[in-house]
Amino acid sequence: MWVQFFCLLVALFSLQPAVAEPLPVTEVAPGVFMHTGVHEEFGEDYHGDIANIGFVIGEAAVAVVDTGGSFRIGQSLRDAIRVRSSLPIRYVINTHVHSDHVFGNAAFEQDRPEFIGHVRLAGAMRIRAEAYEANLKKMLGADAEGSRIVLPTREVSAELTLDLGGRRLLLQAWPAAHTDHDLTVLDESTGTLWMGDLLFVERAPSIDGDAKGWLTVIESLKAVNASHAIPGHGPLVEDKAKYLDRLRGYLEVLIADLRRGIAAGRPMQEVVRDAAADERTRWQLFDTVNLRNAEALYMQLEWE
């Protein structure tokens, strides 16, 4: 009887999602903490932890910058904050809509923060919420529990400054680039620039907005005075201009190859297959990401 009872308990506990532990973070500048996501594609092997996320601690409050790909990741991020500070978590900032950056929002609702994003973020969230939530459940199973889209309560149309006490964050909304609602966060005290997916390092860049607009935004980002930058994916970098140029190079080659193929009248399947092939060895996860980029961009360039 006791053996049967023990087996029942084991079975019940095995059905529960694992308890989250504080997320590993690195203090990349005084009071600025970053968690580096892994280079992993969406799909059956996805674990919800591919984006760079983190937080900034001031003298009076804490601000979170992106929250990860699930409630569980968001809770682990919140636990990492509580290991280091008991100050109120006053702001949760989303750099853009993609699910690997926003599904941890719900873990912070208990703190009653302001959820902040680009003026067009809420619309993007509403359009994608149902599909994103369904896909996450399919990929993560029980680990998707509690994950849902949380809309911004405050919007940024140009710039917004937040005071954490002794340090200010400058939030800037950008024209269409990686998406049509990208937002950056500059910690003025340390010169740390959170770039979201306006910058990819190592991982192949994905396009969900306007590739030609992204080229323009890249030049503006190079002019931002920052000591170091946190990309949406990949390690912290000190020379952001160098990595923005790498990103620009990829986008320029992709656009040029697609235009050349379209002008030559080659079949779409061949054009998108071969586009930016010379970039393959420079980026992780290149084949799947680049193919999606090429297919989407082909449709736009075909009607130039």
C-alpha cells in the first residue's frame, strides 16, 4: 500500500513543471545585469531562453529590460533580481513583440510595474497574441504554464526618460527596422545601450519589419554615444559600430542578391535559396533564418 502511495506521489510530482531557480546573470556594468540567451531555433527543441534579458538597479527602483520566452523564465529573472535587490520593480520594458522577449511579462504583474513599449507595440501584441500563445504551448508543454501576452500600459512615440533614483534610462522609439516597433534603452550612468534585436551578434539576424529601413536605423544607432551594447542575441560588445557594420553587410548582400535574381527573371525558389550564400559561415542558425528572410523580402522587392 505504501509503495503504491509513493508511486502515486512520484507520478503527480512528475506532472508538475520544474520549480524555477534564479536566472544566471552577469553584472556587465555597475548595477546593470544581463542574462545571455542561447542560440537555439524555435521548434521542438526550443526552451524559451534564447533572448538577452536583464535589469538595471537604481537607488530607488529597478527596471527590467525584456523578460524572456515564458512565464517560467520571467519568474527566474524576477528571482535573480530579488537575490540582489529588494527595491520595487517599477518598470518592465519590452524592446519589441517577439515571443522570446515578452512572455515573461506575466511574472512581474504582482509588482504592479508600468509595462513600457513602443507606441506600436500594443497593436503588434494584439495581432499575434493568440498564435504566439498557442505555439508556445505546443513547443514548451507544461513549461508554458502562466505564459501570456501582457500589453504595455505606457507607450513611447519618440523618447522617454525614466528615473530609477541616481540613474536615468533613456528610451528611444525607432522607425521600422527589425520590426515596426523597436525600442532601445540607454543607461546614462554606465553608457550601456540595450539594443534589442536591432543588433544581432553571432546569431543570424531575422527580419520582421523593413530591411531597407533597418539600414537607415543602423547609421543612426552608430551615432548613439554608448560605452558598450547589449544585443538582442549574442554577447555584450564594446565596439557596437563594428557589429552594426557586420549586420549592415548581411542586409546589403541579401537585398542585392535578391534584386539581381529578380531582375534576371530567375525562379523565386532559386533566388531565395541562393541569396546571401556568401554570409553562411559568418552567422549561427543561418540556413533557416536566412531562408525566412529571403522569402519575406523577395515579396517586397519584387514590386519595387
